[in-house]
Amino acid sequence: MTESGGMDLIHLEDPDGNHCIVRVTGWQPGLPTGHDVLHAEVLAHASFVDARLELYLFQHDLDAWQDELSSLVPGTGALIGGDRGLNLDLHMQEDRSLVVTINDPDRLSAMVWIRPPENWIQEHQGRLEQVRQTWLTEVL
């Protein structure tokens, strides 16, 4: 858990202070049952951008994130947020650094380059499991 009561699904940060965080902050019941929505905020920072944006995630977004994260290797990417508005596209470079594209069609498009620690994929698989256990057991 974070100090603000949310939980970080994504927390990518490097020693230069560049970061991209997706923090789940709540949920809203959906209809029909099983179509609940997780509310999240995206916090992105680099020398040229400091943004806080809203993101809404469905169960299928988390499933897709899990699949793409598990198969991420240099030269490939992983997307979270789908095509409904704000989305994040992480593309792994050959040196294992990440280019994170933040695309909010109504407000912002930016690319942030981050050098995450080596174990970031395993750490994020654990973050995903924590989000599911904390939020989705209450929701579903």
C-alpha cells in the first residue's frame, strides 16, 4: 500500500528521477456483474513533463497486462489501458531500458525513457497479483 491509500500496479523509476506510476485508487461496480472498473491515476515525470492523469481499468485490461508482461523481451512492448482513452505502451529496448509512451488523446502524448532495475518484470507480476487480491476480491 502507498501512503495515499492506493496501490501501485506499475512503479517504474530510475536514478535520474524519471518515473511512470499507475496507482489504483478505487473501484466502481459495473453492470453486468463482473464488469467493475478500477480507478487509477498515472503519474509521469521527466525533465520535460510532470503529469497526473486518470485511467480506468477492467479485468480484461489486467489479464492482457499479465500476458504481455510475461512475454516482454527486448524489441517488444506491453500495453495497458486499451483503446478507450488513456493508455501506456512500454517498449523494451535492446539494452532492456524502457520507452514508455503515455497517450491521452484529449490531453497529452509523451514518451519517457526509464532504466528500471533488472528484476522489474517479476516485481510487477507481484504488483499485479497484489492488486487482484486487494481490489478484485472485494469487487467480484
